[in-house]
Amino acid sequence: MHPILLKIGPLTLHTYGFFVALGFLLALTWTHREGLRRGLNPEIFHDLFFYIVISALVGARLFYVALNLSFFRNDPVAALRLWEGGLVFYGGFLTAVPVFIWRIRRWRKPVLEILDVAAPGLVLAQAVGRLGCLSAGCCYGKACANGLAITFSDPISHAPLNQPLHPTQIYHAIANISIFAILFFLSRRNIRRGTLVVVYMLFYGLLRFTVEFWRGDPRGFLYSFSTSQWISLGLIISAFLLWFIKIRHEPYTEY
């Protein structure tokens, strides 16, 4: 698509980096406003945001590098150029969770309530970030013979050039926007504390597992399923366990 959004002299603004930054900004804006609506101290989310963004970026990049070692062996410095594309959400997710637990203990607030505030912002950031993936050509799809196919032609794109491919980045973006709409609807209803994070885990796991069948980039496989699909299954199982063990016993809340 368009890996470079703007170039002025030595200054280059990569489209991927722009959309990732925009996604983080939208997530922070959502959590700030939603936290205020629920009567929570916005400093909680500013503190969490700083630590989680750093840990998520490091984990997401390390996961991507691990899955593409053959490329980075020839150009190790490229591992630092994350603004050009190449982040794996689940890598960031798995590193951000322990950091979240570490920081939330400082505030002594209900973890489930904080997660409910953050979940819609997270999936909104994911939806916007996928537009960066589309621009850079990462997370590309398998060969596609129908009218949905897109073709990458920019020589610095991460995707195979001049081949009709499934627009998996758009599939992901649509799935994430749909999850955000569901969470937004539920957030205005009288629901049990923790419901939003469970719904996020369940629907994201299901949709991510499904879209993975059309992905064509290297991701690692085990017994015919990609690494991301196995993590998705773990997320789905965790959602059910969290609901039956914890959430269904929580009181109803209304904001």
C-alpha cells in the first residue's frame, strides 16, 4: 500500500508508526474519559499506559523477530526499526499482562473494573493499528482468487509484491471494530464487573483464531495451527474459566 506517509528531506514518517501511535492515543483517550465517567482517578490509567505501552512494544517486537529470525540474522539492526512494521499483538499481550499486575497493585483498585475500562480502548487501538499493518504490508494474507484480493506493489512493503492476497489486515480491523461496538454497547448497561474483559477475551480469541486461516506471513505452526491460534484458544478457555470462577459471582454495576 503506502509504507511511507510523508517524507520531507531527511525526515520520513512511516505510515505504520503513525497508525500505531494513533491507536495508542485513542486507547489513552478512551480509558481517561471512561475512567472519569466511572469516578476513577485518571492517574491510574496514565501510569498503567506508560508501563504497558513500553512492555507491549518490547514484547511484540521480540515475538516478531523470533518468528522471522532468518531475515534478522542478515540485518540485526533492522530489529530496532519497529516503526517500519513488525509487531505481534500476542507477544505484547503476554509481556504487558505481568506488568499490568505489577503496577495495578500500587493503586489498590478492583482489577476487574480497571480491565473493563481498558478493554474497549485496547481493541480500538488494535483496529487502528491494523491500518498500519495494511500500509506496511505486514500480517499479509494468503493468495486470493476472489474479488476481495489486494495487491502490494511498493518495493519496501513486507508483503509479496504483485500478487493478489487476502486483505487479512482489513479482516482484523473489521473484527476489532465489531468487538469495540459490542463492548461499548455493554458498557452502558447494568452488567457484572469483569464482563467487558471476558467478552473481549472471548470474541477476540474467536475472531483472531478464524482470521489466522487466511494469514500468509510466517508465524510458526504446531499441529496445523499457528502460534497465534494456540494462544487464541488459550484466551478463549481463560475467558470461560474467568467467567465461571469469578465474574458470575460479581455484583452488577451501572455507570
